[in-house]
Amino acid sequence: MDNKVYTPPKVWVWDQANGGAFASINRPVAGATHEKTLPKGQHDLQLYSLATPNGVKVTIMLEELLEAGVSAADYDAWLISIREGDQFGSDFVAINPNSKIPALLDYSQQPVLRLFESGSILLYLAEKFGFFIPKDIAGRTEVLNWLFWQMGSAPFLGGGFGHFYAYAPEKFEYAINRYAMESKRQLDVLERQLAVQPYVAGAEYSIADMAIWPWYGALVLGRLYNAAEFLDVQSYPNVQRWAKTMDARPAVQRGVKVNRNWGEPHEQLPERHSAADFFQLPTAE
């Protein structure tokens, strides 16, 4: 174990150089850093995002709505490069004062409605179009239980385990052990839930699955933090089964490509303005 002892100062002072892989965009203050006008496409729904797990939740939802025949859910998706600080542009901050992706504008409402926080966007779209959330109070409540479970739990997986395991400038045994333990506990929560039903909130596919899969599904499929072996994800067979079921859905396959600007060419669709955009992607070799 690292024997260095850190004594917190009486007053914390920001050290800009001490932030790991995302040091250039992490800061202790909010607000815009520069003026930047966001583009607008032809559809009522204008999404500003990036294909991180939180961004993928919303693009999966939009693609699932289109798959279900909801033409009014067609959308424009614009790339927000968080490494370049696009989330601190004036127009983006006006939509989301918290400067996090995803952010959405709905021009079908007057005045134009702004939406931020992925869980809020999922719930709004589910209620707006009447899909992927049960109408009965018991079913709806169970979906919301798991939607809010994800919102409260994923920061321990992402900002906790992911940061210290994959992005921190130094490896700290205590921090990695602490958050690995919590990540495995959360996987066990899902394992037990999925042992008795096909989807997280019950028999039907819902926004709870869309919220949870980009984090925990990606983890057990070996796509998050290169940590599948370290966390022994094969020991969660029910989560594996669920993750693979989700992964096979055509709308999920499309959703993970939207606002993605890394990986193989056939995996990337930095901007999306119509269904035809997917057919212009190169095919996998």
C-alpha cells in the first residue's frame, strides 16, 4: 500500500495540474467560458451530446422510439466535444447550467423547452410519446425506482471506480479497492434482479434498461475501462444475458453510434440528422 500520507490543508486550493486525463476540463466553478452558438437542424428535437454512457442513453431512446414508429421523435444530434470544452460554450450552458451532456431542446413546445440530465430526458420522452414506461402506477413506480437507482449508483462506477482505475494520474490502492467493491456490489444488485425477470424493472423493456445498459451492460461486455477481467464480470451471468439481449436490438446498435467520434469508422456517426445517415457509414471489415 502507498505509505504517503496526505494531510488536507485548512482551505482547499485548486491545483489545475492535478486532475488526470480530464484535468483540462475540470474546474471548481460553473458558467460559460466562451461565446458559442449551437447549430439547429430541421427537427423539433435537437440533441447536443457525446456518445459517453450518459449520452448513449438518450440516443438509444430516440432510436427506439423511431423503431416503434414514432415519427415525431426524429431528431438532429450535434456533437459536443467535452475534451475541447464545448460544454462550456454560452449556448450550451444556457440549456444546461451544469455543463454536462446530454442536453436537449424541444421546439414543439412554446416557449422552447430545455432538458438536461439524462434521466430527466428519458422520462420526458417516455411521457411525451407514451412508450417504454408502464401506464399503471405499480409498473411506472418500479421503472422509476430503477431509473433513479442508476442515477444515484453510476457515479460510484464512473467517477469513482472508472476515474481511479483508468484515468487518475496515479494508482491508489485504497481508492481502487473501495470503488471496485462498490461496483461489484451494484453488479450483484442487478444480477439478483435479473435472475427472476428478463428486464431490470420487470417483464417489459423500459427506460430503466436504457439508462442502466450503457454503464453496466458496457462494463460486462468488456467495453468500459478495460476492467472486465479485473471485476470478474463473467461471474454475473444474468447481467451478461441481459446485456447481450440489449446489445442485439437494432435501435441500441444505432444509438451507440450517434455522437461518437472515436473507434472504427463504421462505429462513428458524429452527427445524426436522419435515418439515412446510418446507411452512409462504412461496413465493418
